[in-house]
Amino acid sequence: MAGTRHDILVSIDPRYARDITSDFLTSVARLTLEMEKAASCQLSVVLTDDEEVRALNREYGGEDKSTDVLSFSLREGEAFVTPDETDRLGEVVLSYETAKRQAEEAGHHLDDELAHLLVHGVLHLLGYDHAEDAEEAEMRSRERRVLTELGIGHE
């Protein structure tokens, strides 16, 4: 979309910087936003460990366990328009350790797993959910569309 700007800020725990690059995570997030025809926006992506994800999930999700991906929306609550009219979507937090385990268990590459989790997290920030069967089908369809574009075929 002409004039659309997608700013993606990526933070990778230094322990994992050899295995995954910020350019890769940025390109996955940007493609998701482009394919969803998102207006100009900004989001953050954090790649961290199970301990940090568990602490965040306990504090904000009420569950004392790690998970693969958390999405923290800045769209919830009172609407706020920034002076530059850029929508601050929020933050996607990925657990490197859980993603690595899941990739190994499923027999596919770590970057494919992280891409899948990141697409999932970005879709949450764009308002998609999977609480109901119809919502889940819609969200999974959108995930598959982006993953196919990335050349990733797993669920």
C-alpha cells in the first residue's frame, strides 16, 4: 500500500543472536502486516527465554507457565491517536527455548517455527483470535496464507 509504513522493532536475547537475525523476524512481521493490508503501524518483537515468558505470562496472563508466544496489544482500552498517525499495535514475545523444542519435536527448522509463532502473534495484534471454532478457522487460514508465501508448509 502506497504511503504505508510498518515499523518493526526487534530485540533478540544475545544468547540467540547467532541462530536468528532481526532481519528475518522483521521480514516475517512486515510480510504479515502487508498481506493483512495493515495501515501504517509499529510493533515490537522480542525473542527471549522460557523464564522471561513465564514471568510475563504469570503477571499478565494469570498462568504460571511458559508458552511459545505472547501478544500484548496496545489497541485495547482507550483509543489513542499518535501525532504521526502511526498505530502502535503492541509487542509479540517469543520464547526461543520453547520454539526450539517444538521445532525439534515436529522435525522442522527453528526459523520455520519462529516464523509461524510470529505470524500468529501479529495476527493477534491485528484483532484475530481462536477462542471459537469459526475464529480459529479464520486465523489458521490467514496464518497458512502468510506461511505459504514464506515457503513454510507446516501447521
